Amino acid sequence: MADHSRVPRTIGGIADALSGSRRAQFLAELMQAEQGPELDSVLTAWWGRAMLDTDPDRDQVHAAAKAGILPTTTMEAIRVRRRTRADQP
């Protein structure tokens, strides 16, 4: 299961997890976004990128993707898994 605490879902948390040009790009997009759905969209997209950038298994995942052996799933399997989790106490 993913460790969502690795990158706080805040402007500062995301900026701290990014480096160099990626941080600059995040901040540029952030400065242009209007409050509301547009800002939420920027934060959500960049939080995902920051989580990937800080994933301790990043190199192995990248290698598996390049080799064509990265495990995949279907959207239907994800829906079933979410429904099952929602039904659990």
C-alpha cells in the first residue's frame, strides 16, 4: 500500500519533494492557477508527480516498465476492489 504521508498534500510538501526545474514548473503553474478547481487540479497533478519522484521503488518500477513487465490491471478490477473496500467495516 502506498505511503501517502511521504509527501504532504500541501504546497510546501509538494515543492519540497520536487527538485530543480520540476519545482520551478510546479510553482509557475501554481502561481497562474485560480482558486478553486483549477488550483485543486494543479495540486493534485503535482502531488502525484511528487509521490512518483519520491517512491523508494521508483528505479525498479521504471525498469519494469521499460522491460514491459510492469504489472497492470483493468479499470473494472479497480472498481471491484474499491467496492469491496467500501463494503468492509
